[in-house]
Amino acid sequence: MAADPAFQPLDLRAAANRGFTDREGVGGWTDQADNDLRGMTAGPCTAGGIPFTVIDPAGNQGRSVVALRADQAPTFLATAAIPLGRTAGAVYLLHSAAWARTGNPAGTVAWRYQDGSEALSTVTTGDEVGDWWGGAAERAALLSLRGVNPKRSPVYLFATSFANPHPGRVVERLELRAGGAGNRAIWLVLAATVAERADLIAGIEPKPRDLAGWQPFRLGFSIPAAPLLDLSHLLDAPAGRHGFVQVKDGHFAFADGTPARFWGTNIHASDGFRASREQAGRCAATLARWGVNLVRLHLPETALRDNARPAEPPRPDAPGWAGFDELVAAFKARGIYVLIDSLTGLSGRKFADLAADGVGKDYEPHRPWAYWDQRLHDLARSWAAAVLDHVNPRTGLAVKDEPAVALTLLINEQAAFWDMHPGKPVPPAQDQALRRLYNAWLVKRHRDRAGLAAAWGGCLGADEDPAAGSVRVSPLESLPVRGETPALKDPRRVADTTRFLAEVQQAWNAGLLAFVRGRGCRIPVGGTNIVHSPAELATHRGMGFTSQNVYYDHVAAGREGRWFSANLPAVERDLLADNRTLETPIAAVKIAGVPVTSTETGSMWPHEWRASHFPLLAATAAHQDWDAILHYNLIGGFGLSFDDADRAQAILKPTVEFNDPALIGALPAAALLFHRRDVAPGRALVQVTVDEAAADSRGSLIGGGFPWNYLTHVARVETVFGPAAAGAASVASGQAGEAAALARDLDRRLKADGVLAAGRGLDGSALVSDTGEVRRDWGRCLATIDTARTQGFTGFPRGEVRLRDVAIACDTPFATVLASSLDGAPLATSRRVLLTAVARAWNQGDVVRHGETAANAAGAVRGERQTLLPGAGAVLIEPVRARVALPGAGWRCTALAPDGSAAAPVAVAPGGPLPLGGGPGTVWYVAER
């Protein structure tokens, strides 16, 4: 690359302190073992049109990166000086960050002038720099790196301009300074270039979306007179007519033995409880029409608490009860069940009136000391009692006596194992309480210091004695803390910490379960819904169900109303090597004999390819034979009530999705598939065996790695603690090695053992279910569902997609197109078929910037690393132009309105396929003959 005289690379060799590779004994990158940048190419490179020179570590004693973090010297630097000795208009950095949270400073560029003065330029996460594992930076150009990290691809660097506040002054040096104390962010600077101007980065200006030819499609809550799309027959009204939900043979069932299967959504209580009787009725009617039969009333404490006395249980006259009662009554009448969480009221409120006890002012969601603080135990019981005893005047039943309440969860996204880090400090009183409990546990387990020293060896500190309460709690992988030392990370110490915290969490679960049972609660009770590790999962045995909240491409909020998303289509993800899909973390928490659900799943706006969400999720859930799946979120939260929903023209927020046709468009077809088990449960069952004595605290479940990256899409999978059942196919958890290679080895073994037939499992660039009905082919960027009653695809079709009875030719580059029997007959003989045709949806006036564009294997060029500034105009849908050939002849077709009623007939040539996309904007058609 020829040198550009407008730019002058700066020499960072003297300041560099880390390499790209973190080999054992030689610290590199972020000090995370093989989660590093080992494939990075040194030398000249360009990002955002700016030339940079990346240091070759081979010529600089293995050092190629300036890595800064204030509180971990000498592993990282607090400051680094770069001599300059000239005037400059700007400096451009090629940099990134780890453990960086949007809105927090990752560091500072200090301009040190020859006259002794200085000026500062702040480096803020989300503005000037992003997290290397997928963050966004609004004022930076993106450089994506593929194949350089063994754990994830791509990873990201950012090119950012920092203007010199005094360009006429001679700059003696630049100083790179880490973020302040308590800031976990590691700031990673790979190269620097100076220039006379600060406005030379290309491609960072957002542009309005081109929505020419797109059409409005306004969803809402309604009760149409004669809907053609009405799946309420899938529901069995009124809810509760078969008795309370129970657990039988590892599945949900009603008291009379009827299987209980739930396809659900969420209402966030903070504002979602602001519903009139009429609004609750319209909401229930709409959900029933879409096939939804379970609603999670999420964080009821946000609507029921008294903000003046937050530690008190909800009063019988709390204003929030009115909307709660209306919703439960309306749902019950339509055959829709309710899940309530958090039952303990500990997940959505602070306790300012308990601040003096070291409990209240710092307590909010994700504070682990709920599991060991007695005051919080007492509050949990009083709150649960008040909720269970509440009598609904609309039904005349207390919550505990209401069979329409199907499930409940003790606490939301909270566990003893995680979320303890300097960004969320544990108050001294709670830290001391935990240490007292831990030391007492150590005495019980090891008797005295001599016994502990024998068990731990040299990693026990000279000042540590369990009898004196001075043994420190070891940090776990999911418990990052400052001041970590090698001794504290010793596996023997970590194993004891893991066992201790598991017992704390299990005792909390068991105690509260016994309490709510004693209050008359008869339904299945879950613990929490974020499970990171096998040790955490073990604490859920004995509970009514397990749950895992999981999102694909969870968006991040930026400044001035902006939203960031990675924008990588799920159908393109290599399920073996790049397996961060929705379904694998759910499969990872399925325990033998215990039902599993996810109380929150989401592929939310503005992720561009979210029309794949429901088909992929429903197909996997049916194949795995899961009992309940919920999506987040219908309405509520963000200050948005049913009044706001009735007024809304635009998609309002990423997690307020009642009017998002790109998502909701595929929900009814997915409901049919899930409720009817159009995708049959897997023929093979593979058990993942966990050695309970060695169950660790590493966060391996939330990431959905091996073996779930493979088994989730191939056969039914569940975890057992101990040996597998006699004759069952099994695989051991915690195997070392690269996930894709391990999956290929397992595939060969299962085929050799006759568990999988030829053409099932791994088939080229696809995983095929053992029933042959679901094929996820990342090489073609296409997933197909091919069953007797549901046939179609989601992704990027090339040419005609031929299935067993249906052929689909689609001209729209990305789409979800499904044919679903409405009369229950196979599509080969059905006389009434729902055609779902969904692509993308945006608000009129949306402004977007893509960090880069890329061509996928299907030949579609699309944007990645998306920044969106939402418009306020009406929701517009991209027409799906397709031709669907159904079996037989004599078909007539009707395009549907957003409420499911008839909008307009579709002209169909005699004997020809059904043409979609030429009439009024819609995502639904009904074909009849």
C-alpha cells in the first residue's frame, strides 16, 4: 500500500504491552486464553478510508496492542504515551474494547501540548468505540475480522476520528488513558494515524431507507366480525376447564390428564396492566385468533408496588390490581392461561426504606444477595403470600385457586452465581454476610484450617482461616471481580465456591417452594430463567420446570433514540462453529423428567431478518417436544400502555411488538405448527451426562456450545446428572476441543450406532432433524420445514423451493413463505390453507447506517452492524412476490387484512400457481377450494 501524504502513521511499538495471542504463560489480548485475536494480520490496513499500520508482534517482542485498564496493572496499562512533536488536526485510532457497556467511558485521548497545557477527548462506548465481540460505535467506521478468533466470527475493530481541540498548538505527545477505577472496560488500541482534518472517515452517515413499493400494514388489537384467519379453535376455553397444570412424566399436563402445551407471549406489567375491560377483551380476542394460549404477566411488582413503601407487600387496593384482574378474566374466557413472575417481587424494585440495613438502595434486578439475605427472604415470602391470596373480583377466585394461572416463577434473571462484578458492587454488609456463610460452610465441610489446607494445598492464604471467617470467596468465570489472584482462581478453591453457591441457591429454591405450596399454590413453580452453568442447572432439580431467557441479536440502545443490532441472519449462522441461535441455550437446560420452557425469546426490531424467528423456534420446539415457549414482548414496559398501542402507527420499541408484521406475521403459522406438532417430536433421544461432583460454574449453557450446537437440531436432547439411562444414546458434557470438530465426531458416532439414518444429522452444510422434516442449511442460507400439514421456508431462496406437496418460487431476496393446512388435513388433501408470506418491515422515515455490506452464500448483498434512528411514520411491509403451487386444482385465494378478515380476492389463473404480492399489502392469504 502506497503511503498517503495526507496521513502519518504513529509508532506505537514502545507503548504496546500485549500481543494478539494469549498463550499459556504469555499474556495476550484480553487475557482470556484462546478467546483472542490470534489470526490478526499485521501491516497496512484500511478502515473507513483511513490507512493504518498494525504492529507485527514478531518484530516487537510479541507486543502489538496497547491494552489499557486502570485497575489491573501490570496486566494492562493505566496510561500510554505516544510522542508526536508536531501540529495535527486530528488523530485516527484503530481500536476496540472488551467488557464495555454502552454509554460508559472506555478511555481518554489526552492532547499534551508543548506549552504544558492539555485537552481531553473522551472515548465513550457506543459512540467512539464498541465491544470487539459485537458492539456498535455510532461515530466510528467498522472493520470486521473473520477467522481471526477461535470462539467467534466476525469480531470487530473501529476506526474513529478525534479532533484536536487546539490544532494550532504543537502536540508534544498523545496520552491514552484507561477508564476510571471501577470501569471494567479494556480499551485496545492497535494503530494510530494523524492528519490535518478530522472529517475524513467514510461511510458513517446514516441514510433513509428506500421503501418504494412497500405498503402499510397496521396490526392492532381488534375483534373482527368474520375473520378468515382465526386459530382460536386451537385453544380450549375457558382456561382452567381441565384443572390445574401439573407435571407428569416430564411434561406439563392438566389434572384430568389432558396434555398441556403453551404457545405464549409477554405483557410487561409496569404499564401493561393499564388496561380497561374493553382493551383486555380486544387483546384476548386477538391473541386467541393468532393461536396464543399463554401470557406471562411479567414483573407484576412494577405495577403493584407502593413507591413510598417499596418493601411492603402489595396492598389489596393497589391500583395495579384492576388491570391485572381484567386481563386474567379476559384471557380465561378465551382459553388463554397466565404465567406470573416474579412471584417473590424481588426482580423489579428497589427497597429504599431498607437502605440502612445494607439491603435496599443498591438492590435492583440481578442482585445475587437475594439468595442469602434473610430480610430479602422475608420480603419474598410476604410478597408471594399477598399475590397468591389476591382475589379477582371478576372471577371470584384467589390467584392460588385459579386454574387459569398455569405456571409461576420465583425470580426473574437472577441467580446466586452471576452478576457480581465491580459495575454492580456488592454492599459491604452483603459481602460480609456471604463470607460468613461461606466460612461456616467450609468449617462444616473441612472442619478447620488444617483440613482446608489439606484439601486446597498452597492456594490457601496465610491470613485465611475459616474459623476466623477470613477465607475469601473465589471468583468464578461468571463472577468477575477486581483484584483476582492466581491463588483465588485455583480449581480446588473454585470447586468449593461452586458447591457452596449451588447449595445456597438450592436451599433458597426449596425453601420458597415449600412456602408457596404451604400457601395453597398447586401449579408448577420454576426457580429462575437464566442458567449459565451445569452447577446452576443442578439446583433446578425438584422445581416444576426449567427456563432459559434467550435472544437472537439482542439490540442495544444508543444515544438520541438510536438502536444497534448485528443484523446477521439466523439462517446464515454455521450451527456447528457459530452457533449462537435461540434454540440451543433452551435445549441446554432441559433436565430429564423436568419440563423446559423459555419465558423470553426474541429476534426483535430493528433486526432486519426477524421473520425467521417464529418458524425456526416453533419447528425446533416441536421437534424437541417442549411444552411451552413464550416470546418477548407484546405490550408494556418503556412507559407504553394499551392506550399507546391503540394510537400507535409505528413500531414503538424493540420489545413492544404487537404491531410488528415482520415478526407477528409468522406467529399464527408457527402456532399451528407448535400446537399440532406438525413437526413430529424427534425419534432419537440423546442424554447429555454431567458428573455432578465435577459440575462447574463456567457459563457454557447460555452460549449453547457443544453438544447442543449439534443435537438441538438433530435429535431430542436432555441432561442427566450421573450416568445415562440404560440403552440410551449419550454424550458427556464439558468435553475439551473445538465445537465444530466435536460435533462432526458425534455425528459419525450416532450414524455408526444406528441412532441417525443416512441423510439425517450433518448433511453437507446443513443439519437435518432425525425426522427429516426440518433442514437448516447455512450454506444455502435457507431453512425448510417439510411436514404433512406445514411446508415452506425461511431465508434467501434461489430458484424454486420444492417440498413434498408444495412448490414455491419467490422473487423477493429474503422471505418466510409457509403453507399451513387450516382444516387439519394433510396439505395433499386439504381444502383450506393459510399462506404466510413475510419479509421485512420498517417505519416510514427510518434512517439506517450499516457498518458494512456483505454478500452471503445465496448471493444476496445485505447490511451488517446496523444503526437505526427510528422514523415515526406508519409501519410498511415489503411485498413478498411469490408463486405457490398447491396440490390439486380449483384454488381461489383471498388476501387478508391485518385483523384476519378478507381484504381482496387474488386473481388465480386456471391450473396455475397462486400469485402473491400483487394486490393490497398483506402477510396472510387464505386459499380455498
